[in-house]
Amino acid sequence: MLTGCAFLLLAAVGILRMPDIFTRMSASSKATTLGIGCMLIALALHFRDVGVTTKVLLVIAFFFLKAPVAAHVLARAAYRIGTPLWKETFVDELREYYDQEEYLVHRRGGLERPGEASPQADEAQDTSPPST
């Protein structure tokens, strides 16, 4: 239980001390998952019941599956909206894979892909005479 608390405290310190959102998510997702895992294992050892142990193992499996996926989705969203990297980050390996012009942009209050015309733009560009 104390090991789990120590990992959770480490996650809190990581959130406060890390310089950008990407390193904060890395520190918090890894340390929180380990902290919760250790605390749940302590819970299973304390009760020594098959039902409790089964539930604990299922919750641990859920956390180990959920945390990396959630951190990846949040980091990808933060990168796509242009969240700045830490000023001392010297390698941006994703830059060559993400072309900002290919992704969604805000136009007229809605989301559209660049190069696609909105219905309002189609009406504005229609210069043909009305059909009778």
C-alpha cells in the first residue's frame, strides 16, 4: 500500500514539475497506473478472497489497458492542435508525419477539411443564372 502511495505521490510531483503537457502525461499515466496497481494488489492480499482477487485483477487489467490509450489520444490531440513542445525539446519525430494542412480547420463555425467547400461557399460561388 505504501509503494502505491509513493507512486501516486510521484505522479503528483511529476505533474507539477514537468515542463510541458507531453512529459506531464507521461509521468502521470505511468506512475498512476503503477500506484493504483500496487494499492489494488495490497487490497487483494489483505482480503485473501477469490472474488476480491478476481475483481482486483480485472481492475488492474483495465487500468493497464486504459491508461496508455488515454494518454496517447490526449497527446495526439494536443499535438494536432499545436500545443507547444518544451523549449529544450530538440527532436520532433512527428513533424514529418503530420501535415497541418491535411487536418481539420475551423471555417464558419464548423469543421471542414481544407479544399472542401462548405454549402455556404457553394452558394456564394454559384454564378449561373437561376433555372426557370
